[in-house]
Amino acid sequence: MEMLNTASKYLQNWAEVHGKAAFCKDSQVPALCRGRVVRVPAGTLVRVVGTELVIPCNVSDYDGPSEQNFDWSFSSSGSSFVELASTWEASFPAQLYQERLQRGEILLRRTANDAVELHIKNVQPLDQGHYKCSTPSTDATVQGNYEDTVQVKVLADALLVGPSARPPPSLSLREGEPFEVRCAAASNSQLHTHLALLWELHRGPAHRAVVALTHEGRFRPGPGYEQRYHSGDVRLDTAGADAYRLSVAHALSADQGSYRCVVSEWIAEQGYWQEIQEKAVEVATVVIQPTVLRVAVARNVSVAEGKELDLPCNITTDRMDDVRPELTWFFSRTPDSTLPARHVLARLDRDSLVHSSPHIAVSHVDARSYHLLVRDVSKENSGYYFCHVALWTPGHNRSWHKVAEAMSAPASVGVMWLEPDYQVHLNASKVPGFSDDPTELECRVVDMKNSEASVHFTVSWYYTVNRRSDSVVPRELLAVMDGDWTLRYGERGKQRAQDGEFIFSKAHKDTFNFRIQRTTEEDRGNYYCVVSAWTKQRNNSWVKSKDVVSKPVSVFWASEDSVLVVKARQPKPVFASGNTFEMTCKVSSKNIKSPRYSVLITAEKPVGDFSSPNETKPIISLDQDAVVKLENWTDASRVDGVVLEKVQDDEFRYRMYQTQVSDAGLYRCMVTAWSPVRGNLWREAATGLSNPIEIDFQTSGPIFNASVHSDTPSVIRGDLIKLVCNITVEGALDPDNMAFDVTWFAVHSFGLDKAPALLSSLDRKGIVTTGRRDWKSNLSLERVSGLEFLLQVHGSEDQDFGNYYCAVTPWVKSSTGSWQKEAEILSKPIFITVKMDVLNAFKYPLLIGVGLSTVIGLLSCLIGYCSSHWCCKKEVQETRRERRRLMSMEMD
């Protein structure tokens, strides 16, 4: 704390010795600078003889009267100051400055309540020195600084500015021509000063900055001259030591006016730039002569519809050698060219490139004549045509400048319209011979007269039913085309057109086609077309002017039902188990166009087999593209055991290798005939089923039976459940020549009303597969002996109750060494019950109940003891107090 006080006293002493104003300008101790602070510009002000000197002075943190008073003093050396001017005391200035104050050369101008400016006009060398601004104070204590001083240097006028020629010349030129103006500027100042130069264009009272060179040596284009400056069209450069040149490569009409050269002199004082003086001089006057341009077209033109319109546009100008014309043709419904509704027809740019539509062209006859050509005119071309011409001159860096433009008077064009005269012819280019064949009709406009008429054609298609009587047959609309080319469908053709079966097309402006992709018997009848001629009006709408009906065309063929016959035969009728079964199917068809066949081999159990009655199983198929697919062939060991192949276009062969007893049944060929429709699409024409070929094995093999028993039909939850599937064999058979696939199923309900769930399976190769389970008990399946299979349920749960049975599929080895699969046998179900262990179920709840009762009893005893203890204590104390009272009364 003592160190802070010592430092504060040191700063106060320094401020008193050096002046509080200098101290508070850059002070970092605001506690010593509270109150008012007088400020003038920092550093040194430099001015040139004859210029005006302005020194601002303001007071900050001022809390006095509404307007602060200021006193100005001057010192040539900075030691003794002479009174110069005051805002509140007229007698304040010294006699030396009274006369200059009266002449107005020195004056004070108040800019705010707490700010004032000192103005000295026509600065002289005697004005060089120190100027002090102070504020009178009546404060009891000093709060801040009350004065501030600034130094002023006055330099001799060493800046010379003048035009390159006197008097200033007047330049007269045309648009696009170059010009340049020059200005001389130099400074002979003894100090190191910089010059800044600005070119200004004056047009009456307004003036614009063209381009400037700053005191830092940077070029800056004026507003609106940026693009011309960056393209090089407007430049500012030096010509010699003290000459500055403004160059314009291509003059524009906006460049007309008086050009002035404004030069300012700058000096860097204590790191800051100051403008010490500025001089301007008028250099030249530029006059831009306008370019003469006139455009003329024909006034009234008539042309027949369908002919060619030729409109000339003639140009008259006083300059054609150094300019390039740009020509645009406009069209309007009214003779007023200023309306925005005019439409651009064609344009020829300054590079002689034509921009137009296919029916409109622009031709260049000579340097002063251009023609508009409109081919095949129609009624819509009637109106007013305008020719607009713009002249361009080349600029710097491939830029272009427009020097003149003009619009011609309107040329009125009338188009004479002629009614079209034509006939309509309808013929069938494709006639169907069968159902599903395509039909194609062509409707053509012929014998066209007055072809110059501006029309376009549309078509309507109709259908009528063939009738032998003379009764009137109503026509049905298939499709109609409106004047705006919109196609609308009738009720008869709407759905089929959306499905792509009806196709309506326009091959040419006078040719229309109608195609039926698949002609059905309902499509037989008479067809005709109606061609309509449409004329376009001036409001861009189309009006139907004429309808012509064609003669009808009949589409008919004699229909017969499709016939498909399939015959199956067996080349080798007798065979034994393990041999190859072969069946061929021969197909014959009638009234089917270009048929292709797909074949499906099916099998069904023979009569008398009730294991799967009325079940037809698809085995293998071959489609019309000869692609073979296995259908419902589930024997994984004989994936390649069935083959279906195409012997001829109408003959197919089916083979089954290593037949087994389970393959017995009736086999058929189901053949479908397919007829091509369009492209790669096919239509089903007919289906036929062959006669059955039976596979019957006459064998006297062993008979297998399966049964299930369990020593634990009723178990407690958590115990082990054991189930044994016993297989018995009737007949002599070596155990090495038989194997079994065993699968266990369970129905978890009291009846057999639910679907069985797969538990586990063991195939003849010893591979075990277990089904998915949703509870915690586990399963194991093992073969105890050759004819016994044990299923165990470990950690049984309540959900394990229900009916259990096993399914056994025997495999017998034949004399040829191949394994034959026998029919699957099912055992009778056995019901398993899972009980709950009552003692274990209630053991933990009883222990928890006894423990809680004991804790609650002990807690009740503790609460009773505490309550009785406190109650007895209060009664004894009250009794003692009463006894004392009685004893005191006896003593009284």
C-alpha cells in the first residue's frame, strides 16, 4: 500500500512539472485525469502559404455550463504566448491580431457546445509557431487539464500545376475515336512531399471522377469507370518527369464535357499523412459528334399464305468503315414499337452470325441492305415488322461499344388465307391372320390443293361392328387429336391405350397410324378415320376449318379354337428299384401361331395310397426358353437325380435315376403352348395334360413299426425326462443293410390341436439337428442301439409338458448297393406331465415371512419399552411436587 501511495505522488509531481495536458493525452492512470480534458490535433500541422489553416479544439468530460468558452494564444517559439482570439471576451486578442480578426482572416467557429475551430485564411510565414487552446475555469479544485498546444509549420508554395497547352483546347471527335489530355504538375518543396492527381469530367454543375493517382502511388478508377479502366479503355500514365496523361481509347457520348486536372500535395508528419494544399486547372473540352443513322423498311406488304415473305431493311449512316452493324427484326400485333409485347424474330450480331428459327432467315445483300426471309407464311404472320439497327465500334481488349442505334417505322404485312382442299385415304398395312396378330392402319391426306394455306392436320379414329343387316350401326370413338396436339381416348380405347395395346402415332404432317399390338376377336369390325384441318388465328388459337372422312376398312379373320394334345409313353415299362425311369412326351398343336412349349413334370400317389391323398407334386419344369428349374424336389441326396430335356421342338424326355420305393406313383407331362406377342413377350395360348405313366414296385420287403415309451411320464420341474423311440422290423434283414432318420416332435397341449414343434433329429449318418426353443431346458438325442433312440430333456420346465412322438424314415440297402428310402412311419404320442415341487416352492417365502415377523416383533417391543419409560417418569415427578405442597400446608 505504501508503494502505491509513493507512485501516485510521483505521477502527480510529474504532471505538475510537465503539464497535465501532455500527461493526460496518453496516460494509463485515469484517476489523475478525471474532469475536463482539452484536446487539439496531435503532432505537427503543415500548411502552405496562401492556404487555409483549421485547428479544432474540444473539451471532454465537461460538466459545466451549456457552452464552454475557449481562448487561443500564439507563440512563434513556444515559450511566451500572445493572445489571439476568444469566444467570450472581445478585448482578449492582442493589438497585432485585431485587424486580421476584423477582416475575417482569423475567426472562431463553434461546432458544438464543447468544441470550436480556429480558422486562419491565407496563411503567411509569420503564422508558423505554436497555438494553445485553453478553457477558463472557476473550479475550486483542478480536475483535469485546461489547455493543449499544437505546432504549425508554414511552407512556401512550391506546387506548379498547368495544362499542356494554353488556352485549353477543344477536341471534337466521333464516338469510338481515341483522345488524350495532359496536365503538368511538379513540386519544388524543400521537404519530402508526395503529389496526388485526379482527373475530373465536368458537364454543367455536375462533375465525375474519372481516374486518380493517390499520394501512395495507387491508381483508382472513378465510379462508373471501373470496367473501362480494367479493360484498358481508360488509362492514366506519366509522360516525362512532370506530365500526367489521361488516355481514352474509344470515346463514348458520356465522355463529352470539360476535363480538369486536380493536384494535391501531401506530406508525412510523425507517421500521419496530411494534405497541405490542392490546385486544379481546366485542361481541355471534349465534344462528341453523334453518329448519323437512319433505318427504312417497306410500309405495306401483301403475301399469299404458304409463300415466302421478303422484307428489306436499308441503312443510311455517315460512317460504315470503322463500325459493325447489329440488326434485329421484331414482330408485333400493333404498330407501336415501344410496347413490350413485341417478339424477336431474328438477329444478325456484329460478328455476322444469324440467330433465328428454322423458318426465318436474315440475308446480307450489301453493306447497307439486309433482308428478312420468312418461309411458308401463315395467317399468324400477319402484323407489323420492325428493323432495329445498332452500330458498334471495337474497344480495348476485344471489348465493344455501341455508338448509335435506330428503329425503323413499322412495315405492315398482310397474309391472304386460302381454304384447304384435300382427300383422305385409309388402308391396312398389316392385316391379322390369327388372334393376337398385330393390326396396323394408315390414314393419309391426299390430293392436297391450295397447299400454301397455313393449316395443320389432326385425326380421329372410329370403330363400328360388322352387321349384315341394313340397320344403323353406332360408331365408337377410339381416339381424337385436338388442335393443340392433345390426344384424348374414347371409352373403348382408353384402357387398352394406357396398357400399350393401342398405339396412335403421327408419321408425317399428313400421315397418321393406328396399331393394335394384339388383335382379339372383339377387335374385328370396321375402322375409319376423320382428318381435321386447323387454322391458327392472330390470338395464337387454333380453329377447325374442315373435316374429311375416309372410307372404312374391315378387319376380320375366321377364328378356330386352339388345340393342344400331349401323349406320354414309357420306353422301358418294366424296371426294378434302383434303375432309371424314363418318360417321353410328344406334343401336337393346331390353330396356334408359332408356338413354343413349356413342360412341367408332376407326380401323384397311386390309387390306394392314403398317406397323402389327392396331392400332386411338381418335380421339374422347362420353360419356353429351355430354362430348367427344380420345383418341389426335396431329396438333397439326389439333386442331380432328375433330368428334363428337349429332344425336338415338340418332344421332351424326363429321366429319374436310382429310383426308390418312395418314388412310386403316377407321372404326367403338363405342357403349355406360348404364342409370341411383340418383342420378347409371350402369351399363353393353350395348356394340355398327358396321360399318366405309373411307377409300381412289386416288392416283399421288411415292415417297420415305431413306438415311444418313457420311464418318467410324470416328473417334477427340473428333473430329467427320458423318451425312447423303439423300432421293430418284421422280416429277415441284415442290420448292416438298414439305417434310420429319426425326428422327435412335441405338441405342448393336452390335445393334438396345435402344430407340432420340431425338437431334434438324427439322420442315418449320425448328424444331430436341434430345433429352436424359447425356454431354458436343454435337449440331447442319441442312438442307444441299432433300433433304439433316446431323447433326454435336461432341466425340465413347465412348458415341456405335452404329447411327444417320433417320426422314422427307414433306409434299406438294395442288391445293387444303393440305399432306398422307405415310407416314413409315425409312432403314437405319449403324454409327459411336469409337476411343481411344493416344498421347494414355499421354502424361501416361509423363511422370509418368519424373518420379517421376528424383526417387526422386536421393533414393537422396543417402541413399547421407550414409550412406557418416558410416561412413568413424568408421573413420578408430578407426584413429588404434590407431596411437597401438602407438607408445606401442614407446616402452615
